[in-house]
Amino acid sequence: MGEIKKETKKSVSACVGKAISKRILVADDNKAIRNVVSKFLEFMGFEVALAGNGIEALAVFLESSFDLVLTDFQMPAMDGLSLAGHIKERSPSTPVILLTGSDRETVRNKA
């Protein structure tokens, strides 16, 4: 079992690690989701910074540079869509991926 895990990690890292950025900002108001996503990304070899809401994420983003931002769509204080807008104003080439557990209709109405 240990061999499979090591081999899988090597294979995925070899394929993904070269094409994907090294520094990722993860913003989610759910601590459990932040932790799961960050542990997975760290396992894959990425450096991860965490934020609990959009305001915190924007402050972290402005203090450092990130190659990718993963953000929850719905968060208190500043939602992921607003966060994405602020990031794109300051750094148009930084990819921002919005994640949600909401249904399509809710996302369409908010977007």
C-alpha cells in the first residue's frame, strides 16, 4: 500500500507539478474545507496560504504573490466573486477558481 501511495504521488506530481503553479491561496469560511484542500495541495507539493473570508484573502494576496487563488463562492464579509474581481483588477493574469457547494440556480442568480 505504501508503494502505491509513493508512486501515485510521484506520477501525479510529475504530470501536474510542472504545469501548475507553486503558490496557491485558498479562501473558504469553512475551516474543515480549508484544511482538507490545503492538506491535499501540500501533499501535491504546493505552498498554500489560507484565509477564512474574502477580506482576509485579499489582504494576504496583496502582501504576497500567488500563482493561483481557490475561493469559496459564498463567504461572509466578502464573497468569492467580489474577491475574484479585486484580484483580477490588481493581477489580471492570476487565475481564480471559484468553488461552491451551492446548486447551479443559486450560483446563476448571484453571478
